[in-house]
Amino acid sequence: MPVYTCTTPQSTLSVETKAELAAEITRVHSMINHVPGTYINVVFHEPAPENVFTDGKPARPLLINGWVRTGHPAAQSSQLVAEIASAATRITGIPARMVLVVIQNSPAHLAIEGGRVLPEPGEEEAWLAEQEGTESDES
Amino acid sequence: MPVYTCTTPQSTLSVETKAELAAEITRVHSMINHVPGTYINVVFHEPAPENVFTDGKPARPLLINGWVRTGHPAAQSSQLVAEIASAATRITGIPARMVLVVIQNSPAHLAIEGGRVLPEPGEEEAWLAEQEGTESDES
Amino acid sequence: MPVYTCTTPQSTLSVETKAELAAEITRVHSMINHVPGTYINVVFHEPAPENVFTDGKPARPLLINGWVRTGHPAAQSSQLVAEIASAATRITGIPARMVLVVIQNSPAHLAIEGGRVLPEPGEEEAWLAEQEGTESDES
């Protein structure tokens, strides 16, 4: 369901570091927002170094943008953004002052995955159970 | 007015498939949201395969993110997201379980195209007529 | 705090033009939204020309997407989007009819920078002062 896009200039992060950060974002999101890892996507966007600016000058920030469904409890969302920001610095070594994490959202009914409208936050279990039923029918 | 960004690893989709999907998204959006095709943008973002993860492992999902103006009727938005998800699987052959379509929105007054603030949903005709008037004046 | 993503096909803009546009977006945003330039990020996303479509055909629009914190006064946001659109055409020479500027937002409490939750609009000064205090303590 969620999509995290991590933007940083080419060659800032190694293949290993990207894999480790993707795994940790997946673990944290899964734990806090109650979504199986198989529904969590992480994409790295690596523009050429001359295409990333802070303060109007070429820079090397790490910008993480996550999309989630609207309606998660506020405390849960605050914990999510805090743990992702913390993981980003811990795993990449990029100082916190150069790391920006932003969570955006839109209503679950404006998103489709597996051919089905996403569940509202809190209704994941029924949605997932129904999915498994569908997959069994197919086999 | 809208922008659709389709993210999938490099070499997942052929040039022809991308063109066909862009044309179909444009047709569907134009029909449902009453916007001329000339105002509909589709961008493909193709990261290196090692930059796209699902469940913390390299994967090949098709992630489609659309931006539209806030305020379209709910039934219209539901139809839009359903038809785009359906077209994505039909045209690309990527199974529905690997296709995620998300629609985000912000108020029309926070967007400008052709030098003019976008119209609220439902007010497109007057806005477009005014635009044509302006272009005639210029010629 | 904000992130602006400018999308246009490869080779549409020179290195110099991109730097100039990044600097001007930074200046305009800093002035209108009262944020120091050191907190303003601009990223250029340059897909291959066959990956950008308008009206279902390959095209060369300039699509600017900005993320800001929710809650800025409406007049301020209107001025922001207008000045960015105007700067984009003035600096790049791309005609206004091919330039789309969209501002998206989410609540400040869903974003973290420098390890701290972002301030609500209007509360930047106290937040920045606290940050400087922290940095002094570190040295």
C-alpha cells in the first residue's frame, strides 16, 4: 500500500546501503501501520549531482517522501515519521540536518492495489483475508 | 492539469507499451474528469532495477501516482482510479497484484497552467473558453 | 522544509538554467513563506524524452511540483504559486502554456528535518532559534 521515494544524488548511497534502508523502512512501516511487508514499496530516485539543490546550490540531502492512506491515528503517524527519520541517519550516515522525511496521504478509496480499492486504516485484516480467499479461488 | 507518474524498473516496459499506456490514461482521464487531452501529462520514471523494492527485496511493481484537483465527485474519482488500474494491467501485462494506483490531490487554486490558476472541478468549460479567447487575441 | 521537483525531458534545460531556476525558486519561497534558503530543496527529474507525454504524445512540458506544510494563508500560497510559475517561464523560456506548477501539502507534524518535527506555518522563528541553540551546544 505505501510507497516511499528516497531522493539523493547518484553515488551517495551504495547498493548495500539502499537495500538496508529499504528493508528497515519496510520493517518499521509494517510494524507501526499494520501492513504486511509484501505491500510496502520503496523506490530510490538518484538524479545526477547537478540536479539536486539546497539553498540554491548543489547539495546532497536525503529526501524521503512517503505516501500512506489518510486516517491513521496521529500518534501512530508521528511515531512512523520519527522512526523513519532516525533509521535514515543511522543506516546511511547522512547527518540528521540533511535528512527530510515527509509523509503525504490521500483517502484509501482513491487507491487500488491487486485490483481492489485499499481498506481504510484499521480494516486491513478483513481486506487481507478476502484477498487470500480470492487467490485460493484462482489456483 | 493532471500529472500521472508511472514508476517501474528500467526495461520493464517497451517504448510501445509506454506510449499505449500514456494514451489510454489520457483517454480515460479526459472522458471521466472532463479535461481535454492537451492538459493531461503522463511521465514514466524508470529507476535502475536495484532501486525498486517491495517487501525489502528488489521487485518489479508498477506504481502509478496521479495528481488531480481536489473536489471531483467521489463516484467519479472511484471510476477514474478503477479504470486506470484496469488499463495498466491490460496494456502492460503486469499482474494486478503488482500494480498500485494512487490518486493525490490539492486545491485547484494551488496550481497554475498556461499562466492561469486552474478552474475548480466543474468549471473547466468557462476556463477553457477564456483561454481560447486569450490565444485568439494573441494571434 | 519544502521540496520542489521540476520534471522535464533530458536536455531541455542547460546546467546553468537549472541552477538559475533553483536559485530563483529558493529566493521566492524564502521570501513568501519565511523559510531560510538552507531549508529549501529543488530537484530536477529528467526522464528520457520518450518517457514524457502530453495528450498521449511525446512532449516537453515543464512540470513543477512543490511540497509545503499545510496551513499557510491562502493569499500567501496563491502568490507563491504565481511567482514560481512566472519565474519558470522567464528563466527557462518555456512558454507558459507548457508550464504546470502544482503545490501539494501535508501537516507539519508529518515531516521531520534535522531530527525535529517541522514547525507549523508562522512558528518558524522559534523553531529556528531552538535549532541554533542545539547547534551551539554541539560545538
